[in-house]
Amino acid sequence: MPDLSQATPYADGKILKQVTDGVGVITFNNPDKRNAMSLEMWEGFGEALTDLRDDEAVRVVILRGAGGKAFVSGADISQFEKTRHNAAASEEYSKRSAAQRALLADYPKPTIACIQGFCLGGGMQVAMLADIRIAAHDSQFGIPAAKLGIAYGYDGLKHLVSLVGPSWARLLMYTGMRIDSTEALRIGLVERVIPDDQLWGETMAIAMTISQNAPLAIKAAKITIAEVLKDESARDMGAIKAIGTACMDSSDFREGRQAFMDKRKPQFQGK
Ligand code: COA
């Protein structure tokens, strides 16, 4: 587990942020409610994401839930009566929470969702927006929108369909069923499943590897993969070319070549 004693609090401490060795960590910290997300937490999450985005020491960001029982159990249903009781209220609510998720969708640094326990509804939305999902054996995944009478929205479903395909997306959405990690791994919802007690160590090891690699090369991969996923008419080939040029002209590329020839570990600067 990360040491949360030095963490920076947002949303009254229900969102925590810390940085270790180039790795930023955001913890959803409302374990009594299985880390259900209130509007204040969505906004705190956005602030923490922004601060880590602007922190030059941070090369990769991990998202995790506190308490060992949940990543995020979805939006805080107890707020719905006040903030999401009809279409107009729901639109305002969605706008405020979607603005924070948009930050994650367009995040310039690699992101990893480290999932232990329940990952439901809005929690799935967050996890699916991360670049990579690593889950503990005992995790459970689901989108119970049909059990609550909620329309899940374009962005959430776009990511679900692109990860698991339309048929599994329909099965999950029509039934609101929960699936375990083994099934989630099989259908492509998560990339790796790890024993519970090794989850944090394994996730950090992946994050450390990423943080020591060449930032521009990772950015090139991130931008290019995002463009591959867009419709051809919306695809920005210029952005791919620009990051490719920046990467191949970078001093990091020189350092990578030199370090290989010198048989030493490269020291990348991100330029
Ligand atoms: N919103 C608000 N409160 C929530 C919540 C959510 N999404 N998920 C859990 N909680 C609260 C519970 O109401 C309970 O509060 P209480 O202690 O005051 O009674 C507490 O968290 C613990 O939940 P509990 O159901 O007792 O724990 P559990 O381990 O048996 O089950 C869940 C955990 C997550 C499976 C279950 O709480 C659940 O189904 N939550 C709703 C999930 C959901 O529908 N998410 C989509 C929202 S759009």
C-alpha cells in the first residue's frame, strides 16, 4: 500500500494525492461508502489530476481506492435525490462530473487504474478511461445503470464497447450483472489480474518501468493509439507526425542510442 501520511487532500480528504519517484498516485478515499463518488469528490479528483498533470516530476499516474473493498462503487446514490432527480438536474450533474472525466480522457501522461474490490458504474467509467487496468483477484465489475434507471451515456459506453465489444457491452448493460476478475480478464476489460497482496507492488513496478522510459516515446504511443481509435474523418494525422518528429529529434533519442552502445541505463529528460 502507498504511505498516505504525506498525501495532499482534496474534497475534505476524500481524494488524496501523492508523488513517489516520478509516480503520481490518486486515492479515492471514502471507504465507508465503498469510495462512492460525490460531486465534491469528482471536482477534487479533477483538481488532483490537474496538479499531477502540471507537476514536471510526475511521469505516470496511478488511480486506486482506499480501504481494500472498492476501487469506486459508482456515483454517490445518496446525492441523487437532490442533484440527479430528473433530466435537467441530471444534465447539470453530468456536466460537472464529465468535465473531470474529460481531463482523464485527454490526459497527457500515462494512467493506470489499480483495482481492488468493487468497480461499479462511475468507477468503471474512471477505470475504462485509464490507459491500463490492473486488478486484484477478488475484484468485481459491473454497470448497474439498468437497476437504477440511469442512462449510462455515450462516453462510458464508447469505452466499454471498444474494450469488450458490443455483445458483452449489451449483456453487462441489459442485466446490470457483476463479473469477477477472471471473466473481466477474459473479455478484455482488464489487462492483468494479480493476487490481492501483490497488487500494489506489481502496479508500482509497471509504473516505475514506465516512469524510467522515454517520456516522448510514451507520449507518441499514447497520442497515436488515441488517434487510431477515432473515426477516420476525425483522425489528426498531423498530431501523430508532430509527436513523431519531436521524438526522433529529441535529446532523449540520442541518450537512448548512446546508453545502448555504452551498455548503461539511459537517463531520459523528456526532451
Ligand atoms: N452510493 C452511495 N452509497 C453507497 C454506494 C453508492 N454508490 N455504494 C455503497 N454505498 C454505501 C452503502 O449505502 C453503505 O452505507 P451504510 O453503511 O450507511 O449502510 C456502505 O456504502 C457500505 O455498503 P454495503 O452495501 O453495506 O457494502 P457491501 O460490501 O455489502 O456492498 C456494494 C458494496 C458496492 C456492492 C453495494 O454497496 C452496492 O451495490 N452499491 C451501489 C453500487 C451502484 O449501484 N453503483 C452505481 C451508481 S450509479
